[in-house]
Amino acid sequence: MEGDLRRAIARMSGMDEPIAFPVCGCGFPAQLKISWSNDNPGRRFFGCKNYGSLMYRSCRFFSWFDPPMTPRARVIILGLLKRLRADEVQRRKERAAELDNFVVWLDEKQALE
């Protein structure tokens, strides 16, 4: 299973050879994660699997997997994320309005019965 994951990540990265996962201070292979911060949207990094865990003390291991993005790529990705978030907010508002209309319809129907 672990070998399959490494090969899949290597294919996604356009690499011919499987990558070696670094080992964090906890002694576990670090997890490949994706940053969605404004400074590094979509950029992958290795991080401790216990990072942020309330049960385990995190070793805070961190190492970038991807090279830094160009300023243009960062602007494009942030713009797309902003548009996606705005679309999601609009869909939620529309869904809430539909539900409100349905509740009003049910109330009217019950009043007639």
C-alpha cells in the first residue's frame, strides 16, 4: 500500500522515481499535505502526522515538497479560490431561500387542512 502511494505521488509530480517520505521527529513518515494559505495556495509540503493533534505532542516537522510558486500563479489561484468561495456562498443563500419557501408552503398547507 505504501509503495502504491509513493508511485501515485511520483506520477502526480511528473517524476519517474518514487519519492522518499522524510521521517519526522516522532519517528513516522511525514504526510504529504497541501497548503491553502494566501502565500502558498495549492503548494504541497511534508508535515508531521501529529501536527495540531490534541492527543499527541506534535514535533512540528515541516518541509516543502513543491518549489515556490511564481507571483502570477499565486494571483491566479487565489482569484479562482475567491470565485469558488463566492459561488458557494451564493448557492447556500439560494438553498436557504428554497428551504424558507418550502417551510412557508408547508405552513400554508397545514393551515388549510
